[in-house]
Amino acid sequence: MTIDASHWYSWDFDVTDHERHIAHLDVSAWGEKGVLTIDGVAHRVYREGVGRGDFLLERDGIVLARATKPSAFRSAFEVRHDGRTYELAKESFWQRRFVLRSGSAEIGSVAPRRVVGREAFAALPETWPLPLKVFVVWLVVIMWKRAAQAAS
């Protein structure tokens, strides 16, 4: 999957898979929330509490996935879906690449295409439903946005 910023001045992104547009990430300027439009269907993403609580992926009032940030000091999440838990974590302090693990096995990643810029590539499990893949991309975008705001 390819992830491209919709505009140079926003944190909204378009996601394509082999030239086919599959999702749009409408990231709110206020707080960690937004709307993921996946194959034309709106999914809400938001944080349960103000500044704390789990991050949720919801469609039609049903929570499809949940992510917990176990530490304020690490760029990592525990992503839960369909009774399974995965770890999404920044590969290293010096890089923007995030890796997805099931146990100790790396099963995917989201990484920028260049050192500077907001184009990225996601390699996520083929067996995963598309909304879960896009939710993981949104979590990484939120972490990149936090880092950019902290740097400015």
C-alpha cells in the first residue's frame, strides 16, 4: 500500500494499492481523531479519553479494533483485533519506520519512502481486513504528526 499526503499543508492522506484508491485518512487538526473512508465506507477513529485511553476504530457504532499505548515514553501500541494482540512499534529512535509484530515475528511495516517528506509505504498482512490495515496506518500517521509538532 502506498500512502501519500493529500496536500503539502495537511495531515490527510490517500492510500492506494496497485494504483487503486482504497482509503482516505481525514485526520483532525484538533485531537487524535478522524474519519477513515475505506472503499467508500466511513469509519471513525478516535481516542476514548482526552489525552489518554485506547484508540478505537469504529464503523456503525461497532468497535472493530482497539490500540493501547502502554507507555508515554515509547512510540508503540498494542493493537487488538478479533481476539489477537499485535505490537506496532517504532523500529528505532533514529528512524520513522514502524514494525508490526505478532509475538517476536515481524509481520509488517509502515515506513517513509524518503528521509524527508510524507510519502510512505505499508506492507501489512494480506489476510488482514482492509479497515484494520488502514487503522494501523492511521496510528503511524498520528505518531508522525506528534513528532512533527514536538519538533516545531
